[in-house]
Amino acid sequence: MRKTTFGKIITSDEIRRLDGLAVEKFLIPSIVLMENAGKNTAEIILKKFHPRQVTIFCGGGNNGGDGFVIARHLFNHGIKVKVFTAQKTSKYSGDALTNLNIIRKIKIPVTYLSSQKIKIPKVDLIVDALLGTGTKGKIREPYKKIIQKINSAKIPVVSVDIPSGIDADTGKNLGGAVKSNLTVTMVAIKKGLRIHDGRKCAGKIIVTDIGLKF
């Protein structure tokens, strides 16, 4: 496995192994990794965009969990935040569920979006935390419709780790991909961000850490 630094490019398998290494060898709980990813992304958003209102779209996996953490940290800085989920909130589990419950406790609005009910409010910034580096195969509903709505909204977009709908290894569009202004990616640049559709969709790329130097 290649050494990962901010200048290196890695695959989805490598980042999965690095996450496992952080948890198993260095005993960093996975929820701490999620917290670090979300907090660092929120800080970049505040510095680069200075938004007053932000809409965050969260998928059903850990990428969505990162989105919940981002929502909390933006909210703590006085930003008006709305969260929309691509799956029913009752279906979340693990670290993502923990962070979902936290933002509900502090009264951040959370709304489930079906493919029939998608309307993006006018805000300063959209955060794409729908699909992560493990995404393979064709994009399904409601993700496909949400991605279409994000792209047609004419609002700046920040993607978490990788634009939703881009294969992290091949850079190919999986049937609908978010066109981002900025992608905040964790640990190192993913291969798919530099090639094919990924290169076109990523916008500017900023690499941030998750609390451990590999």
C-alpha cells in the first residue's frame, strides 16, 4: 500500500484499509474519525464561503454521518442549517445514527426526501454528503433526482470526500453526479477525483485529515 500524504493519490480500497487501521491498530473509535472529518470540513466551509444559510443533503451511510457532524458545527457557529436525508431517519444506524440523534436534539431541522418531494430552498451553500467513496453501480432514486436538483439549483456546492455519483477509482459518472465547486476529501486525494468525469465534477480539491497521520 502506498504511503498516504496530502500529495498522494489513493484508491477506495486503500482508504478503507486506512480507516480499519485507525480503528484496530491505533484504537481510534470510528465515531472520532467521523467527528474529525465533519469538523474539519465545517471549518473549511466557514473559511471559504462565510455562509449564513446552508442546506445539507445526507445519504444513508457514513458520508451522511459526516454531513450530520458538519451540520452541528455550522449550527454552533450561528449558521442557519437545514438537513435533508435520502433515506428514512428510522433506517440509520451506527455512528451516523448517533450524530443524527445529536442534531435532532439541538433542533436542527431534518427532513426525509422521497423522489417525489424534492425542493431545494434558496440558501448560500449546499453540502453534498449523499454518497461516498464506496459507491459502485448505477445511482438509484431518490439519489438520482436529488443530484439533478442540486445541479440545477445554481447554488455553490461543497462535496464531502467525493462528488456523489462519481466512482472513487475510475472517475466515471455512475448515472448522475454532483457538479461541485469544492470537494473536501479525507486523508488523500482519491484516484477518481483526478480522472474522467471526476476531474470535471470535483471543482477545487482540499485534502483534510481525520486525526491521524498515516
